Amino acid sequence: MKRILRFLSWTVVLLVVLSASLVIYLRNADLSVYETQIENYLSSKIGHRLDIDGRFNLQVRRGTTLSAESVSLVNANWQGESQLLTIGRLSVSVDTWSMLVGPLIVRDLQLDDIDLRIERDDDGLANWSTGRPVATGKSAFKFNTDFIAFRNVELDDARISYRALQRPRPIIASIDHLRVSPDEDDILDLDLLGTINDYALNASGRVGPWQNLIVGQNISADLDAGLGKVVLAVRGSVDDLVALGGVEVTFDLRGPSIDRVSERLGLPVFAYGGFELDGSVSGADGDRRLELEGKVGDVDLSINGTVNDLRSPGEADFAARISGPNVSDVARLFDVAGFPEEPYQVSGTYRLRQTTVSLSDARVRIGDNALRVDGWIDARHMPPDMDITVNAVGPDFSMFTPFIGVTGVPASVFDIDGRISSKGGDWQFDDVKATVGENRVVAHGAISAGADTEVVFSASGPDNSFLHAMTGLEGLPARPYDVSARIRPSRIGIELVDARASLGDHRIAVNGVVALKGGLIGTALSVNVSGPELQNIALLTDVPYLPAGPYDASAGIAFDRAGLVLDQAEASVGPLRATADGSIGLRRNAGDFELALSASGPDLGALAKFDVLQRLSGESFDVSAQIRHRGDAYECESVEAQIGQLDAFIDAEISDDGSRATIAFRGAAPDARPVSRLLGIEALPDGAFSADGRVEIRGDEFELTDSRVQIGAYRLVADGVLSAAPMKNDSDLQFSAAGPDLQRLLDTFDIDLFPAKPFTLGGAFRGTPSGFAMRDFTATIGGNDVAGEFTADFREKPTITGALSSKYLNLSERLPKPEEGATEAGSDPDGLLFPDEPINLGFLAAANAQVDVTVDELILDEVSIDNFILGVQLIDSNLSVAPISIRSTRGNLDGSLELRPSNGDYEWIASLEVSNGRLGLAGVQAEDLSQVPRIDGTIDLRGMGLSPHQILASSNGSIRMRQGPGRITEKHSRLFGDVVMQLLRVLNPLESESSDRRFDCGMYDIDLVDGVANLNNVAFQTDRLTTVASGTITFHDERINISARAKPREGLGISLGGIANSLVRIGGTLKSPKLALDSRSAATTTGAAVATGGLSLLGRSLWDRLAGAADICAPMRDSEEAAPAQENN
């Protein structure tokens, strides 16, 4: 025993020491170091971020004191102003012991510079909402707001705002000061001064005593408040503040204009004029009596009665009477629209007993329309138990629109009378009758489980179109209607016996059982509908694509645990027929179904007004299918369709999102017209159509197995896998196509690209880790062929690498042929020969490429190229075309072309070498080529720009050409016919006597410097003349300034006419060159020629050098003969 006492003693001592240590620590510790932890804790509890940006101090002694400055509460997710609350200064002192045992005593509360914002958005969500679910579990600590006592409160400079888009104006409150402090008798004095929406706000009074507020008992109050000219006085006492027991309180509220107050506070105006309300609450034990009498503007109000508990009333008895001149004004207060502007009166006695509400002589009168209700309703169950007698009469049934929530109720005379009772699922209708205008509804009888009872229901009227305004159903014809049914109890619900409805000429008949429990499980109905025009129903149901014509449909409809079951559902619309059998899942099986469907008729376009079906208008059809949905996939099994002469068969399984599918198909038709109409393609080739194969879709992959399509002699075959994702290597597709006329297919898509010749196409499309590759690609069109392979890399910038080759490629059939004698349409002789429109080079930045092209025989117009080689390399917008190699009977060409981007422009670099060239020879036959002067030489040019004109205007480089002997005629060459031949005719008129002349040689040395071509060494020789030219061509404006002089050969002599014509100037522009006599040189040289026998013509360096030789072509022939000799050595 002593050991136990010793242990207990030490335990008490330890607890005392620990408690004392804790008290000493809390009294002396600097708790402000926990500011961040306190912020985070409070933020997590409030649900919004709490920030303390100023001074923070927390002390725990006998009184716990907290002070803080620059406090803010922020909702970062709010779209408007994110700050909810800001407080400039906060100081609160709380009795420490009261936080542990209660009630909570706040001895001092001081608040300065407060800004509180309350907002609601379009959806009614408040900015203070945290979005957290409401906690339902029990908390370890429950803060009881019923026990909080404030002894001293000082609040200065507070602003409170409430904004909501639904309100016509916000509420803006400003509090200058609020003081709550005890007097010498410990009674709390209240002093408040401020404004609300520019109305002066004040309040004063006394509440207490203070010690009674702490325990919440025996509290008296004497308060007065004012808002503008509105005054409120409250006098009384409360024995128990928590339970609201022993309440003896009176209040008096008065003001000169309720409409102005409502408008200023942003409330709906529901009454007009001054208001006076006197009320009281009394009763110490048992029932509390409530009384409220007075006028609110033009509304008279009287409510009196008793309630057993002011906080949680379980029993209450009230008599009420309210009346006013305009019911629509009062309805606006509750946001209810649709009431007429009529005087109203509401009266009656109302009793509450837990969940049961009883009404005695409850009356509502609006204008001349009256409603009386007697009886009771118990809301413990749904549907509720009740016993209600209703009587309503009046000239305007539309008065009930706001009550029933349906628009378009007819404004007709009405008379409604009857008694409806329900108890435990049993229903009784005693002579329930309703007449609205000429429409009449009658119900009489009972439905009671286990009893042989029934309710007879009927409704009829001369015109059912009034339902349009009430239901929104379009197209209701103005026809009489008649609805009737006998409703009997069933073991699982109710039985409909001979339920019928007629809407004009439309008929509905229903027989069977409707289960009222278990989600309609056990319901089994036989339904038949018929009528003269289905499109009337289409308008009613807002399904405008239904077919037109008389209709008749019948079905057995049942509900089991899996869902809805259709049995022998049949429908006909005119000549169209359809059937359906199967089940449609509900509840847990929602979305699943299994149906056997069929449809047939003489015109598929009449089945439904879908675009795809309208394309097949006039085609007969017969379709049958087994369709089911299980889990996440649709299965279409044995789908057989005959559309006109097209027979099709499909088996398919397709996932809901379309990412997975397996489709096996087969189709055939004697011609392609049904397919053309189905696809919306106007002109497919003629011939029999057939298609078969299998397609499997796996995400972004398509696998085709032996898939074939054939129309007449056209055939397409594909087998393998094709991936739509470029960065996968799963593609492995073999394809081939063939037909008698490729352009015939392209005409379908308005593409004119290829000659009308037979074609074949084939290859293997394979995926790579970085893109795809085309292997074994072959194509033929007529006698043309192309073969090769290429790859595409999509890792960064798309890169294409490949090689194409052809044995024979004739492009002349697709090249435009100029008409003889034709000139360029709309040509401007003063314009530019080389256009200044920028060349679109944007495609150079789209990808990188390296492609080699080889053609054994290439036909361009009438030029035959025996060996064409082209290498193309494109890297980061830098284009290099090298090599360029052409071997032809008309000459050889080797060279390269480069395009380099530079500061928004492109630098063009071209290097070409021509050998044995026969240029400008369109129209020359092969046997004439040996007679055409050949040309050899080089072209090296470099220019900068985006258009041909810019490039040449900035070009630098050289042109070195030598031309050999031959014969030229005007018919042989557009080039020589246009320039050289005209020059020869001007230099010597005798040249025009012959259209066939010998050409011995030509030399053309041209240097280009900054867009100016300098003709330094240009001369040519015919059998009659030696001609020398010099001058410039300026590409900035394409101006020509060239002078030419000629010397007769072989003893022709120099005549005055010959000398005069031997001095020629070529001017004008490249687009419109002009030849003219050089008059200044002619006057000088003519006289000199007479005196010197022509020696004065030999005065300049080039002319002197060339004229010194009898034949200027001899050195060229010697160099050509020496070149082979040096090669042989």
C-alpha cells in the first residue's frame, strides 16, 4: 500500500512540475516565431490562404493576447478580385481558461481598417467557397458558437461589399465605428454608426448584464436601430439564450417607403408605400406564441399562432391572412414569374405535426380565380400519404402556370373538384373532375393492393393543339382528342386495360402491366400506334429525318433485370417495312444491347432524310443485321444489304471510340453507279464493281488483308499494315493498281495531269524507327516508266532521301505547245522580260532532301535526251542541284545550280557547260541536225534576289560561247529567226533574197558585272558578211545598247548602200529590242570609205584584228583540230 501511495505522490508531483514548466514557458516564450506554422495551419482549416504581412505577436498568460497587422485572406482561384478580407490591425484578448472549459470569453476585440468582399458568380458560387465537401464525421474538438461572450469591442473604418450578377445593384456597407463596452452596472452599451448603400445606419442600446451573457441566462435587451428613415425598436428579455426559453420580446419596425428601401438595397420591389409592423414573441414554458400584425406598403399582413420550439419546431398552429393589390409584385420577391397583375388574398389555418402538414380552409384568390384546399399531407414517404379535397374555379386557368411550372396553359374558364387520397401505396379518386374550356378530365375509383378495384380515367376535347404551347411539341394538328383507360392493381404495380388515345387520326393502344417497384422490372406491355402521316410525329418528337407516309407500328415491350426487351416489333411507313427483336440494357447494363434488325422498301432515299441516303434516292433496298453492344464494342454480324443492284455483306466489330475495329467486307454490282452515288463521286469509271477483303484498325494502325477493289478494268490491291503515326516502324504494306486510263480516274477529282494511257502502279510501304520507306516502287503510264525507292525521316525536320530512275519518259504530251505565230497574251512591250515577281521558295524550308534522278531517254517537246542525270540536295533551305547532266543528239549539258539563303534573300550560283549544242531548234528534224551550227561554251553566273529580275540585276559572271559552221534558215529556229536573221537583213539587204544561208562561226564573250552584261568579244561570220558587235545590256532596266559593224566577204565590194547598212545600233529592251542605223558613225565612215576604199572601217582594235584575217573562223577550226590531236598524244 505504501508503494502505491509513493507512486501516486510522485505522479502528482511530476504532473505539477510539468504543468508549471509549461506555464512558465508559455508566459515567457516568444511565440511569434511560430507565425509561419500558424498561418499554414489556419489556411488549411479555413480553405483559403491566410497571410500576415505585418507585425505578429502571441502571448499566453491568464489572458491570451494575439495582435497582428496587415492580415489578408486570399482565394487565388477566384476569377475576380482574389482578396476576400483585409484587416489593417487586429488585437484580441481571450480568457485562457475559458478556451478550455467554456463559455469562450472575449474580453477585448479591436479591429481597424477592414475590407470584406462577398461575391457570387453566374452559377451562384460564392468567392468564400472552398470547394471542399461538407465534413460529416465527428471532430475531436467542436467549437460551440452558442457560448461566446464579448465584453469590449472596438471596430473602426470597416467596408463590406456584396456583389452578385443576379442582383440589380450591390450592397455597399461602411461602418465608421462600432463600440460595445460595459457600464458601471456591467450592462453592455452598443454604439454603431455607418451607412448602407448611402442610407445612414445607426444603432444604440443596452444588453446584459455581462455576467448573465457568459452563462446565457436572464438577459434583457433594449435596442434601437435606424436605416435612413426606417426605425426598429426591440424590447424584451430571454431566460435561456441557448434554448430560446422564457422569451418575452416585442419589436416595432416602421418606415415611410418600403419600395425605396427595397430598390436601394437591390431587392425586388414587392410593395409600395409606408410600412408598420408590430410583433411579439411570448411564453415561458410550453408553447411560444408568435404574433405579427401590420402593413408593408399596400400589403396587409396578419399571422398569429403557437410553436413548441423556436429553434427546432416540431409542432405549430398558425392562422394567417395576407392580401395585396398585385400578386406579381409579391411573386418577384421569390423570383417567380408568370403571375398576372391581379389583387390577391391568402388565408387559412395551418398545422404542423412532425412530418404532417394539415390545411383547413386554406384559400388562395387571385383576381376572380379561387382555390380552396382542405386535408393533410405526410411527407415521410414518397409518394406521400395524403387526403386532399380540392376545389378551384375561375375564368382564367393560366393562373396556375407558376404553380405547375408549365408554360402555355390556356387562359380558359375552369372548374376543378374532387378528393384524392393515398395510404401506403393505395390510391382513391372520388369524383375527380376537371374542366378547362371545352376540355374535360375525369378520374374515379380506387387502386388497392389485393383488392378487385380499378380507376377509370378519361380525357377529351375538341382541339389538342393547345398542348403545343404547354409541351413545345411542333406540328400538333388542330384535331379532337380522346384518351381513356382502366387502371387496375397488379401484384407488381398497375395494369392498363384497354388504354387508348386518339389525336385526330392518330391512334395509340396500350395493354399490359406497369411495375411500380424495382425499376419497372416485370413491366410487360403491348403497344400499337398508327396514323395517316408519320412526319406529323417527326415534328412532334423533333426527329425531322423520319420518312413520310401512313404508318403502323406494334411491339411487345417488357422490362427485366437486364433492361428493355423488344418482342416482334414491326413498323411500316407507306411501302417501307422494318422489324426489330432483342434487348436494350438499362441500369448496370446501360449502353448494352442486342438487336436483330431488318428494313426494306422500294426507295432508300425515303427511309430517312440523311444526306448519304438521299444520294441513293430511287434505289430499292433490303437490309438485315444482327447488332449488339457489349462492354466497349459494337458487333455487326451477318449484315446483308441489297441496294439496287449492289449486293454487300459485312461482319464487323468496332470499339466505342473507333480506335479498334475489325471489318470483313464483300460487295458486287454489275456497274459502279450505286457505289458512285453512295460515295458522292459523280463519275467513276464504267464497268462491273467488286470489292472484298478485311480491315483491322488498332489505334493508329490499319491492317488490310487481301483487300481488293475492281471497277471494270481498273484494279486496286492492298495487303499489309499501314501506321498513321510517322514515328513508328509497324507499317508493311504491299499495294498495286492498274487500269486502262489513269487520267480517267483523275478526272473524277478534276485533276488534269497525265495522258489518257494505261497505267500500273505498285510498291512496298514500310515503316522505319524514324519515319517510313517506299521500296520497289514502280509505275508505268503508256510506254513511260518510273522506278525507285525513297525514305522519309521525321525525327526533326522532315528529311527525304531517295533515287528515281526511268528507261523512257515522254513529257512532251503534257507540255504546252505554242501556236504558230502566237504571241504572249496581254504582253506589255514596255514591261520586263524577266519578271520581278518573287519566286515562292517557302517550300525549301519545309524539309531536307537528297534525291537522285536518272532517265535513260527523256522526251521534252521534240527534244530527245538520251541520258538525263540530276542530283538534288536540300539541307536547311540550302539547295544544291548537282550534277546536272544531259546527253542528247541536240547537245550535251553539264553543270550545277546552288541556292543559298542570305539575310532574307537567296544567292543563286549557276555553272553550266554546253558541248555540241544545237540550241533553239524546235521544229528541226533529226536529218537536219548536222546542218545546224553547233555551240560550245560555259556559263558562270552568281546573283542575289527572290525574283528573276532581282537575280540578273545583281549578277556577276561570264558567258563564253563558240559556234561552229552550218546552215540557218528562218524556219529552223525561233531564236535565230528573231535576232540574228533580222540583224543580217539590216546589215545587208541582199541577205533577204535568200532564206537559207551558210553560217561559218560565231564567238560570244560576255562579262557580267553588278547586273551589266558587257559584250567584249562578240562576232559571227556568214558566207557574205563578217559582223562584230560590242556594247552593254543593263539588267536593272533591261536596256540594250549594242553597236554592230559588218564587212563584206569574197569580192562583193563595198557599195554605198552596203556601207550605210554596215553600221547598226541595237537598242530598246530585252522585251522589245529595236534595230536602227548608227547615223553618226555612218556619216563619218561613208566618206572615209569612198576615199580610202574601205580602209577607214578598220580603225578599232577588234575590228582591225578581225578584218586583218580573211577568215575569222580559221583560228577556231585550228583549235578544234588541235584538241583531238593533243588527246591522242
